[in-house]
Amino acid sequence: MFVLLSVSIAPALALFSFFYLRNQMATEPRRTLFHTFLYGAILTFPILFLQYVIKEEQIFPNIIVQDVFFSGVVEEFFKWFILMIAIYHHIEFDDPYDGILYGVSISLGFATVENILYMLSFGVNTAFMRALMPVSSHALFGVVMGYYFGRAKFSKKDLSIQFRILALFAPMILHIIYNFIFTIEGRWTYIMIPFMLFLWWFALSKVKRAHQHLVQMLFAEKRI
């Protein structure tokens, strides 16, 4: 059990450390980040229960709608909703890069519990592929969501609304595409590899831009 838990948690810790250490301008309070991680972990259970009920009751007869569209929409919506009500107005959300850290935290909280439950069912043999795709993809969706939350937090009202909408729909669309690729029988690996490379490039470009916005904000404060 200890080995299974270690293997399940290790990818999330590695990914979070990667994005946390890239924040060179300030250190975000670890307690708030840990709370955000817990929000994501707790969120796993109602989402999985909802998905189970939908599947058992066959509310969506089309498998594409159920496993691709519904799954991506529900998971990203609830992560966005929790960040919106619990973190967005938090006093410690005080620079654009914080959004990325909070987005990654809640996403990895969800991904970690999902990973543990999956390995309890299918064993540690799936650990490598789980780390490469589901866990890392959740982290990258979180980067995108958090980036737009960071832009919304420090933009004027009209732009803030637009960025909050993007914080919901950008990761949602990416998640739906990710899920859809798995439905392509026999060829999904050839499509998933370039998609994951694109996802990493897209997320890291958001990390870079978040740093740029942070530097601009600090420079403007010094001038004032």
C-alpha cells in the first residue's frame, strides 16, 4: 500500500514542484496552496459519484457525449467554481503568477486522488502512463485556467470578466479534445503525443507570460 500511494502521489509532487520553483519573483504561502490542493482532492469524490450516476442511469446514451464532453465539462467547471469562490478574492492571491500555482494545486489535488483510486483498481503497472498523460494533463489544464484567473484578477472590470470566462472555457476545450483523442481506435497514440507536446508548449508559454505581467505590475508599482 505504501508503494502504491508513493507512486500515485509522486507525479503530482514533481509537477507541482516544477511550477512552484519557476516562480522566481515571490513565494506563495504554502498553507493556502495546500488548502487549494485539498479542495481539489475532496472535489474528486462528488465528481466521480456524479459521473457514476450518469453512466449507470444511461442519461447520455451516446458514449462520446458521456465520456468525452460531459466528463471534461464537469471536471473543469467544478475546479473553476471552487477557485472562483474560495481563492479568487483571497488576500494572498496578490500577483498574476499566483493564479497558475492555485490552478495547478487544485488540478493536482483532483488528479492525485483519481490516480490513487485508479491504481487501487488496476495496479502500479499503469503508473508510468498515468504520470505522462492524465496527471500531467490535469496540471497543464490547471496552468491554463490559473493563468487566465491571474489576468482577470489584475485587469479592469470588462477585461476581468472576459478572462474569467476564458479561465473556464480554455481548459474545458483542451480537456474535451484530450478525452476525444482516446476514442480514436488504433491511432490515438499518434495523435496524443503531438497534442501533449502542444499542451506543454501552450502551458509554458502561459507561465512565461504570467512572469512578464508580474514584472510589469511590480515595475508600475515602483514608478508610483
